[in-house]
Amino acid sequence: MSELVINELNGFKNYKYESTTSRVVNLKNISDADLDEFLAITNILDRNYIKYKFTTNIDIRILGKK
């Protein structure tokens, strides 16, 4: 993933990109998740043709390029 995309993902308050696990991690619990940020992150990934899937606690696992 490009540095620009990573920087954009790390710009969110309630989510953080972890390069070691290739995941965007929700920093709150599932009931307090910020859905606006979640949707913005999925939009960034879609715009950059990055394949992903949702995991527990509304985390996003990066699978690679589409």
C-alpha cells in the first residue's frame, strides 16, 4: 500500500492502521465504533482498489490489491 494511503488511514481518530498485521483497527469497542470513520475508511480502500474484509470489533483486514 502506498504511503499516501497509509497516512490517510492513520489520520482517523478512532481507527489506526497496523502495518504488521495489515489491519485497520477500531480503537474503541464494537458498540462505540465510529461508523462515519469506518465508512470513510472503506471509501478510501475502494478508491484505491484495495481488497479488504471485515473482522471482529469492526476492524478491517487488508487483503491486497483488487
